[in-house]
Amino acid sequence: MRVSIDAPQLARGVATVSRSVPARTTMPVLTGMLLEADPAGVRLVATDLEVTCTVTIAAEVQEPGRAVVPARLFAEIVRRVPSPRLDIVADPERADALLSWERSEFRLHGFGPDQFPQPAAAPAGTDFTTFSEGGLRDTLRHTAFAAATEAGGRPILTGVELTLLDGDYRAVATDGMRVAYFRTAERTDWSQGTAVTLPGRGVDEIVRTIEAAGGQGAFCAHDNHMFLRAGPTEVAVRLLEGRFPAILDLVPKQFPTTVRLNAGELRDACERVALVTDAPDRLHAITVVASGEGIEVRARSPEVGEAREAVPAAVDGPDIEFPVNARMVMEGLRHLGDGELDIEFSGPQSLARMRRADDPRLQYMQMPLRLGS
């Protein structure tokens, strides 16, 4: 392989692809980055076998070929190249690559390109669904935070279920204590009824790639992967196996107590009151009390102290006390943003639902803490 390439553009591509290089692996070749040169340019590929990222960069290709270089070192060198052009010559038999510019040369020992796993790719002729205006990005970004961070015997809960519902995107995530649900108004020609469950890290990479491309791109689901194309970047995410729980079927049909208040005021009150729930209270428990007088947020810790703060609100229905994990509910409120917020309580031992009065696309649902149990 022999190529001449724009160094700053290469550095940007390497930085993007490097996110898919695993920090720890039992396969040393996965610590490398695959370089593939052909008349179309140079493709940079990295994978941890769950997420594969590919960036294509225009280049002067004198000799096509493939090479696998040590990803971290390659990224550090490329980032520091002072010249606008970088020449790369690789010998697959020696499994090394020579980087040169002006008066500098670096020879890197890597891996044989045949050792690198075949990158996942959509079959030729696969139809991709286009998206724009950040519809897919928002759908995933506003739900992924509620996914479980540890498998705990149910790996499926560490992912986000993405579905097409009546022509719109729908995403739902839950860790068993909370649920985030988002539905867009963006029309799509994705196959009706298709549902996939994306791992959390794959969702993060998809969102970052879409944001870097200005919110536009295309995707498809094929076999056990979801493939995304956005700008010069392609991402392949291995789907989680198993059936995602029908968590939305458990949402109560009736909510006797309803509240309308300012989301920012509630979020700020929760944040201040939660200060007394710092360790050793690992539950970070606060209690939201709804009554005819409005909303009051309370917290008490024998080791730290206690706090209460009133928030103006219009309450309709019976009084209710609802203990919650402060960190969880504040995270949900941050995604809901500012403006008028509707909170619906189905009962002291069932979930509560929150949604913006002017934007019902995102719904955040929270189960109460069972204190003393």
C-alpha cells in the first residue's frame, strides 16, 4: 500500500474511528486500526466486535493495499503531524507501516491484515432509509439514558428498542425503575413492524455520528446488525438478542392525581433538596408530595440533615407522597427540558409519568422507591 493523504483530514477520521477501539480485549489485533486503500480513497476501520466504525477519506493512492497499525499510537502520531500531507507505505508481509512527511519517518509494527476481522457490512443492494432534522438522533438520545448500565441477568435491558410505529420512530429504554419513551413525527419508509434492540454503546456512537453529519443520513437493519451512513462515516452495530419487554403495556390507564408546574423550578428544587441525601444514603431518596397547596420536595438523612422546598403547581386529585431516587428523576427532568410540565400519578406504589405540556414526544416514567423494605 502506498498513499499520500491530507494529514488534518486523516487526523479527524482517525479520532472518529478510534472510539471503536476496545480498551481491553483478548484479541490483540482489535487494538489495531485497519487501513484499506483503493481508487476510492483510504478507509479507516476499527471494531470491538459490537460496534464497527469506518471513515472514508480521499487520498492519492499510488498502490492499493491493506495494513493494520496500532490504533492508539497511530492516532497520537497523526494528531501531531505538522505537515499538510502525510505519506503512508505499508508492507503486509512485514506487517508494518512507514509514515513520512518532510524530514520525519515513523515505522510502526502492526498486525497482518488477514488477522483483522472482516468488517460487518450491509449486503450490496440493501435499501437504506434516509432521515433528517435529527429525528433519529433525538429519538435515541432522549431514551438511552434510562437503559440499565449493568446486565444483572437481563442483558436486553442495557439496550434501546427502536421500532417503527405507524410510520414514526419509537424508542423505549428501561432499567426496571424508570422508563423513557420517545416518538417522533418524522415519516419514514422503514419496513412496518420492524423492531431492533441497540446496545447502549452502539446508541452513543450512532448519536455522535449523526450529530457530526448535521443530523442527516441513512440506516438499515439487516440480519443481526444496524448500519448507519452519515457523511464520510459508516457505523455497524451488533444488535442485542432476545425479546425486549413490553414495558409500555404496564403503563396504568388511569392517573387519579395530575400536576402542572414549571419543569425548571421542579428540577432546581430537587437538586437543592437532594444535597442532604449524599452518602451514606445510597438511595438518594427524596419525596415529592402533591397536595392542594402545590408540590413539596422533601429529603431527610439522619447523618446529614433534612430539607424541604415548595414548588408552585396546579394539583388535581387526591394528595400523594411519592419517594423517588433523586439522581434518576433529575436526569429525566434534564431531558424533558424547561417549560410547563405535566406529572401524572397512578398511585403511591405505581409509576408516575412526566411529559412536557407543549411537546408530548418524550415521556419519562418513574417507579417509586420502596423505603424500609
